[in-house]
Amino acid sequence: MTSLVESVTTPAAAAATATATASPLANVPRVPIPPNGVDYRGKIVLAPMVRSGELPSRLLALKYGADLVWGPETIDRSLIGAERRVNPRNGTIEFTRIPSNGGRVEKTAKPSVIYRLDPVREKGKLVFQMGSADPDLAIQAAKVVAADVSGIDLNSGCPKPFSTSGGMGAALLRTPDKLVSILEALVREVGQPYQIGISVKIRILETPELTSALVTRLVRTGITGLTVHCRTTPMRPRERAIRDQLRMVKDICHEAGIPCVMNGDVESRDHGLALMEEFGVDGAMIATSAEANSSCFRSEADGGLAPWRDVVYEYMKFCLESENKLGNTKYLLNMLIPGKDKAFAEAKQCKTYLDFCRKLAFDDLLTHAASVDEILDLTTKWSSAPGEEQPRSKAVQNAMQSESARAAGGNSARSKSTSQPAHTGGPIRTSSIPDANKPAKADPSDASIPAPQAIPQSEVSA
Ligand SMILES: Cc1cc2nc3c(=O)[nH]c(=O)nc-3n(C[C@H](O)[C@H](O)[C@H](O)COP(=O)(O)O)c2cc1C
């Protein structure tokens, strides 16, 4: 398929054309961006990151100035058949499914959240990234989320065996026919009907000739963006990115009117802007620097890097608002808290949100933390309950866990809370999206967050 390319006709563009010698981008044609899509030009963006790119991290990046955020790679099959629901407590959209055990669906299991997004704060800014090696599966999966995101990006760069063994990720760089067919299918069956953009993220190949041949094919598929990670597939993350091929990739993209985003060792917004200027690319994507401190998206002029404690506080608030899985929160805290600080070792011991907020002295978050622990069935792991001064002994915690397990009719220590839901069925409200500027309050008397015991277990995120 050939890209529809339109000439730049805006007054600003006309002025830019008049000064073509001054600006290398002035005469660049542009693919039209669909009405529900988003233009990657001029953007400093959060990279897709499995584990590190869940909703709270994305909200954190946006808070500090990221222009767009990519979600973590989600495999097509995991999304097909997922149910879309609106979390009545915080208005987030959750795609859930009952976990299957070796293909056998556990009837008693709670739905687990495959993907969560914020329709207010991520509106116009979220790109969903997919792992796929099959056009039909890619279409089916993309349709599940297409109405709720601004773009679908195909991961064609992940070198990890879980991705490449199924022919996905970087394996697609070796099967360009397949890669092209997936992109064309997504453009035709998802991009056009939903009026969103389809894009691809690749790595460079071993030689400029190989990369050039691949990119030349990709820009003809109808995509509206291409990100190039300036490392080859075998390169490890700690090896410095190679930017020798970047101008060539950018030139091929620009000839076809496609925005080109660079990735690899971009450290901050200011650094990204400088690299965009130097290489003539349209955008810059940041991964590991954002994982370490998301305030890298804030320019020096606006304050630059924030102290880790401020960043962690903001992150914790987003985790509580999102009811983020504790294991995921812990993973990113591990990245955000410097290893040499004593809070690092202390945080490692925490098993609940209440304990985290106590250890980090986030006293104003304690009530909210306790209520989220209730929602996530974590109260039996509290080292001490709210208001208790002494930590619970291990024996008391064990006894509470067994008691909880018995009450739920199971043997597992990770069983359901004994609290009775006030109602057990009914549709989840879809009109309760809160004002993004008013974070949900922790006080259980606040109607926007029901008291923990009033939350039906069927609606609780795993
Ligand atoms: C924890 C982690 C998870 C990642 N997951 C993905 C992913 O889901 N999809 C993807 O295309 N790349 C993924 N990557 C690669 C990054 O998006 C990015 O291409 C790479 O880290 C290079 O950028 P950097 O030099 O800024 O770190 C991941 C990287 C990290 C560190």
C-alpha cells in the first residue's frame, strides 16, 4: 500500500518553506494524521516498557511533561476475548480476562487486568503497543482497544526469547514480508475504520543497506510513524546506541512523509530536543532514563530533574489512584529509589501499600493506602493495622492469613478478604470518570470511593 502524502499547506509551513535553507524539515511532505490519531512530530515520548510502562508510570511521565506515552507491549492473544469495563472507583478502563490454567478456564478465579488506561488523563496521548506475528490476530487484538487509544504500535524490536520465539518482536526484522503484511492489515482493518494511526518500532540492522531496504518497505504500508531504536538486535541495553544510520532512516521516512522518532540513550527532554535538532528527526523516545527518574521529561527551564523522594511520592499517589498491582509498584519503586538510600532496603521488605507509605513517611497517603490494600486483599499482610503502633508479629500475621483463607473456603494464604460485598452483580458504571484534576480521595466516607467492604469482589482487579 502506498502512503497518502499531502503537502504542507499551513501558513506556518509556508513560512517554513520560504526559509527552506534554514530548516531541513521545511520541504518535508506529511502523511495526514487521522482525526482520532496523534502526530509524533515534535514530541518527547515515554518508551514502551513491559512492567515499567503500566498506568501509574505513564501518568507520572505525563505529569513531568512527556508529550505522549507508549504502553507496555501486550501480546495479541492475551487481549483477544478480553472484557472491557470501567472501574467504578477511579474511572479507569480495564481490559480483563479470567486467567486460564493451561488452557482450562478457572471458573472461580477473579478476572485479571491485562491492560489499564486512563481515558481522561491519557486522552490523545496513549499509544498501545502490540506484540504479534500474525495479521489476523493483530487485527482482532487491536480492535479490542482501538476506540480507547490514539494509536497502535507494532513491536518489531524486542530481542527477548519470549517475543522472538513466537516470531514476534525483533524476529519480524528477519521476516519483512510478515511484518509488512501485519502493518498493512492493521492500517486497513483498524487504522482506517477507527481513524487512528498505526506505527512500528524497529531496531537498526547490521548494515545501512539492510536497514534502508527494510525501512523503504515499511514506509509504504500506510503507517503514520516509525520509531528506530539505534541498537542492533544482539546489542545489550548497556552498550551505547549507534546513531550512524539515523539520518538515513529519517531521510527515507521523510521522503514518504512519515514522522521518524529516535530512541536509544536519550536522557532527558532537553537532550532529546538537541538530538532532534542534530539529526533532523521528528521526535525522541526515552526508556531507561524515565525508569530511573520520570522527571527527566521536565526541561531544565522548568526545574529539571526532581529529587527521587518527590518522584516516588507522586508515583505512589498514581499507584493508589490506579489500584496498581502491588508487585508492579514494588518493581518500579526499586528503580526509582536509589540503591544506596536506606529507604531502598526498607521498601524491599514491604508487602502492602500501607507499609510502603509508612516506611516512606507519606503520612497523608496512609488512609488511601489502607483502603487500596482492602481492595487488593492485602490487609492480612499488614505489619500493623492502621492506628496500631506496634508491628504485628509474624505469628499474628500467619494466624490472620489462615483465618482469612478458612473464611474464604480455601487453603491458600492468598485468599479472598472476609468482608462481605454489599452487592454482587450488576453492570459496572460507565459514566463515572472523575475529574483528572481531582484525585480520588482516600476517605471511605467520600462517595467517589466506596468503603472497601462495599466493593464487589467480582470487580476487584487481580
Ligand atoms: C524494562 C524495559 C522494558 C521494555 N519493554 C519494551 C516493550 O514492551 N516494547 C518495546 O518495543 N521495547 C521495550 N523496551 C525497550 C525500550 O522501549 C527502548 O527501546 C530501549 O530501552 C532503548 O531506550 P533507552 O536507551 O532510552 O533505554 C524495554 C526496555 C526496558 C528497559
